Amino acid sequence: NAGVMQNPRHLVRRRGQEARLRCSPMKGHSHVYWYRQLPEEGLKFMVYLQKENIIDESGMPKERFSAEFPKEGPSILRIQQVVRGDSAAYFCASSSTGNTEAFFGQGTRLTVV
Amino acid sequence: GIQVEQSPPDLILQEGANSTLRCNFSDSVNNLQWFHQNPWGQLINLFYIPSGTKQNGRLSATTVATERYSLLYISSSQTTDSGVYFCAVERGNAGNMLTFGGGTRLMVKP
């Protein structure tokens, strides 16, 4: 799972700023998933993407959050106008096909001050 | 949606002891994975085990899909086994969107 690369590892934003989290999947993987982990809790699914397509965004808040996985480059999770409640660890996972083992990156820890 | 319950929520072991962690799920699943989240927050894949039994060193896992549970066995525990163990399942056929249990927090004392 070291193959899924996320950056930055830590991100501090002031309330109202934008946060951009990046994820490069493992080589050969075209399915990307984003999860959020609040302190002392399990991970919660946010969004599932394939190249240039959002497949399922049922776990993502309707406002301020967006995700993309362009033809070239990493997947991006974007949070606009961050609030203190957005402070969490955001994990990205990838799999080779839709129904195979998922591998996780090391996460981005977002702190909103 | 599917419910995933893990037990026990907390576990303290002396180094060298064995333990069994349980994961119950409320509906049939296509995928089941066990993860170890170490004290630095990194999620490490342990097993991909929608059914059957697998072993990897001191760890083994068994999933009985028809009875909707999975077990993770840790033998001869070491302090490096400390952390949180998560079970995660996926029901559908079009994507590995995992539903996580609440985890078992394990502390292994020297």
C-alpha cells in the first residue's frame, strides 16, 4: 500500500480558505476512493472515481466538497471555505478494478484553525 | 446501508499472548478486508478475505460469509501489533466502496 501517494501529509488552513488534497493511485490502478476519518472514529466513504468520471459521490457533502480524477495527473479532493468541522484525516485508496482489493495511502491530516 | 460491528472495542494484551478479533456484518458482502492502523495513522492491508481462511505469519483470518462474520487471529502478540484493527466490507458489484467497522483498539504491553 506504500504505492498510493498522498500529499501533503499535513495541511493547516484557516477558516474560509481552500484545501486541496492530492492522490496518485498505485501503478496500474484506475479506481480511486476517498475516505474521511474523524478523530477516534472509523473511516467513512466519500467518493469513488475512475479516470475523468465520478462513479459514486453518495458519501460526500453536497456543499463545499468536490473531487476529480483527470485523464492526466492525480486525483484531487477540494474543500472550499473550510470550517473547523472539516478537520480530519483524509485517506485515498485505489484498486485495479472495481471489485478487487483496495490499498490506502498514508493520508492527509487537515487541521482548520 | 450495511452495518459492521467489531468486538471487542478495546483489548490489552501481554506480549506473547494470543487474541481473536471479531467482525459481524448485517448483509451479504462481496469483499471483506482487514486493516491495521498503526500509531502513526498508516493503514496497512492485512487480509483481503471475502470468504475462507488465510494465514500470514502470526496472523490469520477466517470469513464465514453465510453466517456474516469474520475473525482475525493474532498469535504470539508483539508490541508492534499495537494500534487499531479495522474490518471493512463492500456489498456491491461495481466498485470497492468500503464500509468500516468501529475498530478494535489493541495495546500490547511488554
